[in-house]
Amino acid sequence: MKSGHYADNHASGRVMTKLGFRYAKESMRFSKARGHAVRFLDTRMKRENFRR
């Protein structure tokens, strides 16, 4: 499973970590709301760590 958040959104990072996501890579993504590229942190969760 894939997800991610903007690097300055610490609350989203904490929630994803708590759910079991782990950081995979960092990239720059354009934010339409901000009007410029922003640091984005991609996260992943392995299938075996997913609980329904």
C-alpha cells in the first residue's frame, strides 16, 4: 500500500507512522494550493503489516 504527505505536515506523518506506514523516499511535488514545488515524503506499508 502506498501513501505520503508533504514534509511540513508533521501531523499526517505521525498518523501514518502510527498506522504502520514507513518512509520509502523523498521527492518534490507541485502543490497547486501553494503554487510551487514542495518536499513530499512517500510512505509504504507491506502487505503482511496490513490489518483489517
